[in-house]
Amino acid sequence: MFQGIRHTGSPRGRGEASVPVDKELLDILICPSCGGDVEYRQDEEVIVCLKCGLRYPVKDDIPVMLIEEAQKPASA
């Protein structure tokens, strides 16, 4: 049922393999709008819902999972 979160993009910094957002937090996140699985796009600093396409910002390494803060997908 719950598939978790995918990590895409390159890490920040030069050759560092660190993930700025805590992996345990990412593992439990779902889209607050539709309940879909999400994907962290580190290079863009956003979390994207794989179901509805909403893009949630990551500010100071903290996901802002508020529907009113999310950007709608470009195709909508």
C-alpha cells in the first residue's frame, strides 16, 4: 500500500552524499491534499506528489507540507 518516497537529484555541496531532509521524516510523508506518495527533488528543493503533482517547498531543510504553500503542476 504505502510505497514511501523516492529521492532524486544530486546532493548539495561538492561530492557530499548527505540528504538535507531527514530520511525518517521523508519515509512517512504523504501528500496532504490527496494522500499520494511523494518524491523529494533535492536539486529543486521541493517535494512533489506523484499522484496530483502538487509541489511542496523545502525551506531550511524542512518540508512545508501545507496545501496553501504548494505550487500547482504546470499542466493544470
